[in-house]
Amino acid sequence: MAVSYDYDLVVVGAGSGGVRLARMSAQRGARVAIVESRYLGGTCVNVGCVPKKLFFYGSHVREDVQDAAGYGWSVPDDQVQFDWPKLVANKNAEIERLNRIYGRLLETAGVTIIRGTATLADDHTVVVGAQKLTSEHITVATGSWPVIPDIPGRECILSSNEMFYLPQLPRQAVIWGGGYIAVEFAGILAGLGVETTLLYRGDLFLRGFDDDIRTFTAQEMRKKGIDVRFGVTIEAVQATDAHYEVFLSDGSRMSTGLVMAATGRRALIDGLGLENLGVKTTGSGYVDADAHFQTSVPSITALGDVIGTPQLTPVALAQGMVLARRLFGDGHGEMDYTAIPTAVFCQPSIGTVGLTEAEARESHGRLRIYRSDFKPMKHTLSGRDERSLMKLVVEDSTDRVLGIHMVGPESGEIIQGLAVAVKAGATKAHFDSTLGIHPTSAEEFVTMREAVEVP
């Protein structure tokens, strides 16, 4: 006899992946509920991509005002004022608007929204407060959470979550870490006038990016007044009257008004009860799911940041689409994790897609490398000492473009289009035969003719 459930699918977590899965499943006729204890939209909408990009825009205005003089605009320094609480308030209003939109999208699709903290009582039952929801399928999409290292004075350190709601900006700040979040917040704070130091324990930050990009970005960030220090980490933090004393691994110490750690994230599965059901996790603490998002328990799937795949919103969205099709469509659908384009909104920003030079040498052997380092046209009149870098990694035997990397203004916008070319298998000859849009920085990608490194 068939078992009767309240729902066909209960999604735990209303972030990007969970919302997309719930909506697409409901539109395929499934009875769907989604459970969320904090906010609709997850990290990206509330304490990630969206507010970060708004802060990124805001932090650029000071440079734009300064650059205006080269174009004939007179903006006296004493008339330029910045209101941090107003930026935060405007950001909050926009996030609240997006939260409402997410709610409407789910309701319009017929998804039941349940507010509260979920626990999995068994492989077909989700408990939220006094409610028991039975479902044929359960998907864990609870995302990830910042990790602050357990050092003396840990309670004095902020994560990226709190940075979006600071009541006021400090005069000095220390950012601890070397990934996306660290370099982005270092640029944001410095752009807003905060004396900023970035500390990273390794030899060079942004591990996993192309080495030329990493080196070039460090040089450009230092030009903007950011004190970038490698080979050093924080051992302790101590609160004083109105500042913090930061004790470093090299024996030195520094005083600052704020310490933020961007030293990693972990899967947010506390209290779900997965271990009681036999849902396996990886050595890194992520939910162990196969290529089809299936966990070790047949009725439970998982997607997004919680399974340790690239922690990018478009990845979670695509996973939601694939899983909806597999559960309530034709049962097919695969994720393709190759050539995922991404941007780092540091200053100047990074855009990249495909293989780094090191990855390409390991997997494809003989390469041709094309590289261009130049001053953007805008700064010929602004006088700002800022340069851009563009790089193509080409497989010599096939002429196929394996990787495209850029540091410079609007790099994310430029790389998005070029990512299509990489996915389509474009060759360097295709780039050479494409006419540039003049005058733009982007045309450099189709006018680089001489390889700087050849096999």
C-alpha cells in the first residue's frame, strides 16, 4: 500500500538553491514546502553577493570623485562627505525588497513557506516547532556559515555577516584571510576611507586563481593604500579601551578599531539531526552527496554550499534546476562544473573563466600564453596609477582557449560574455578573427597577437 505524505518535497533552507528547487518542483506539479529560520534568499541576498556588490559600488565613489578633476570637474574636498549609516540603511531597504520578492515568487509557484528551525525526525519527517511535516523527498539546502578560528580574543573578531550591519566605520581595520571575502572587504573598507591591513598566512592570497592574477592584484591593492601582508597570521586579539590589540605570528602587534576574519566557512547543519539518520558527511564536514545530489539516505538529497561544491550562487541555482528535473521531471539532468566563470569584487576587480596557466600545463601540456598589461583609457586623463591585466591560456596543439583571466574595471561583465566562448570551445583563431569594440578594454582580448610564452 502506498504511503501518504503531506508533501512531495520539503526543502530545508531558503537560499538561492533551495528557493530555485522549491519553485521549479512546484511548477512541475509537486506539493512543496520550504523551511527557513532566518531570511529568504540565504547568504547571497542577505549577507553575501548582493549587499557586498552594493558596498563595492559605494566604495568606488570616492575614486570617481577624485578622478573627475582630470575631466574638468571641480569637486572641492571639503564638500565631499560620506554617510555610512545612510549606505547601510539604503542597503537594508534593498535587501528587504528582495526578501519580499522571494516570498512572492515562492507563493506564486504554490510553495508553502514555513518559518522556523527544522530538525529531521526520520527520513521522511521534518519537525518545525510543533509542526510535523511528512514528505516523500527531503532536500537539505542550509548553506554555509563563517568560521572564526579559536584563538584568544575570538569574541572580539567579526565575521563578514556582521560587517554588513556595522553601526559606524572604524578609522582602522584588520582583515584576516586570503580568499574572495577578505580581499573584497579590504577593498571596500579602504575605498570608504578606512586605514586597512590585510593579513594572510600564505605566500600569496587568492589560492586557486591564476598566479599572474594573484600577483598583479596584490600590487594594485597596495597602490590603493591597503597594507597587504603575507606570511603572517593572527595569534590573539585583546580588547582595550576603544581599540583592539592584535598579536601576530611574527612577534609584532598592531592596534586597530576592527578585526574581521574571513578564514573559511563550514556547512550549516547544526541541529538538523542528520547524524541520527545515517546521513554521511565528508572529512571537511560537508554533507556527502553524489553527482546527483543523493545522500546516503535514499529519501534525502542535498545541494548548494552545504555539499561543498563551488560556493557560488549560480552553481546553487543550476543545481536546483537539475534536481527538480531529476525528482519531478524526466529523471535526467547533470551538473557541469567545468569552466565556471567567476568574479572577485576587489579593487580593481577580477574576472576569470577556465583553467589557470598552472592547471593547463598539468592537464594539457604545451601552451601559448598571451598577456597584456596596460593603463585603462579612463586613467590617461584621471592620472590614477591603476593598470589592467588580461591573459589568455591557449592549448598549442588545438589552438583552443583554455582559460581567460582579467584584473581591471568591469572584469566580471567582460568575462561573462567570454565564458560563452570558452564553453563553446573557441580557438585563438576565433578570437583573432573577431572585431574589437573600439575603444574599450575588452577589445584587448581579440587583439593580442604575440604570445609572451610559447612552447
